[in-house]
Amino acid sequence: MRVASVVAAVAVGCATALGYGGFGVTALFADVSGLNERLTELNTRPDSLGGWGGTDTFRVRSPLWWVGGHGGGQIGNVTVGGGGAVMLCNVKADSLGVELFGALPSFELGYVLEPIEYMWIRPCLGLGGGAWASYVHSHESFSQPNFGRWFYGWSAGLQPALEVMGRLPYRKENFIGLYVKAGYDLALASGLLGDEEPPDFRLGGFRLELGLRFDRRTQEGSFRM
């Protein structure tokens, strides 16, 4: 009898565990000073030392902009989900250019607070990281430059955040939400690689995300993201 009750409770919980998904734009306020210093050193390195003899200073600017998506589900007030975002940045100096690529995957747990109808506040904690690659090259040719260097980096850590979302019904039991999410990427481990000494650059710091989310409501009227 007890086993039957447990199975029934699990079945009811699964029946009300509804999914959600969406997409957004993220601004990551990473410290790019080490990246700019290394790129400038490469750009101004004299010809006699294997450089390209430029005079400009590189100015990769923060925040770095990302586009991504997310998905997950909610049981009761607890949310479980994940997502990812990608970034591509192109910056040039007088002698060299750089293409900077990035990816930010994450897994996340959250807890929903609903102070008023059609609004929620969700503190959450993510586990994830980031990876980036940069290709520094002379302007003659991207595929066969006279000067070219690859650099890579990765990081892994915690991502505490707070999300606020307002939502509106657009069909029966369907909602569309506009959310704002602020958090901090705290790197606990990281690594750097490259053709020579890599830049002192890691994907971390304060982040601000804005996006849309699509979800549903249970038949009994309580909201489930």
C-alpha cells in the first residue's frame, strides 16, 4: 500500500512537471585588460623579433555580447535546467587583427517566488564555465597570413544569479515571459594555452541577461515554468 502511494505521488509530480524554453542576449563584463595588453604586444613587436612592427593599441571592449538559449522544467517551486551561449568578436589594429570566439555552457537549479500574479523572482545557482579561442593574424590573408597565432582558454565554476520575470498569457494555458537576470561568474578552475605565451584572460565577472521565455500553466491554475 505504501509503495502504491509513493508511485502515485511520483506520477502526479511528473504530470505537473512542465517544460520551458527561450532565448536571450547576455552582456558579460569580463576583465579584458590582460587580453588587450598581450594583443598590443604582438601588434607592436618589431620585425627583428618576429613581429609585424605596428604602433596601434588593441581595444577589445567589455562587455562581451553573447546570444544563447535555455530550457528546463519546474516541479513545485524548484526549477532544473540548463543553457548555453556563443560569442564572436572581431577587432583590428594597424598591423594585426583578432577573431575571438567563446562558448558558455551551464547547468542550473533555482527556486521560484511569486509575490504577485504574472510575476516571479527566482534566485538560482548554476554550475558551468566558459571556453574561448582567439586567432591573431596579419591583414594580408585570414587563411594564409604572414603572421598568425592561436590562443585558448577555459574556466569552470559557480554562477549565482537572481532573475525577475513578467509574463502574459497568449493562448489557453500558454505564457510568454520577458526576463532580466543578473549574476556573477565565479571561476574556480581555469587554464590557458597557445602557440606562445597566452593572454591573461578568463571568462568571468558580472553578467546581465535579457530574453524571452515560453511556458505553460497547470490545469489547476498554479504556474509552472
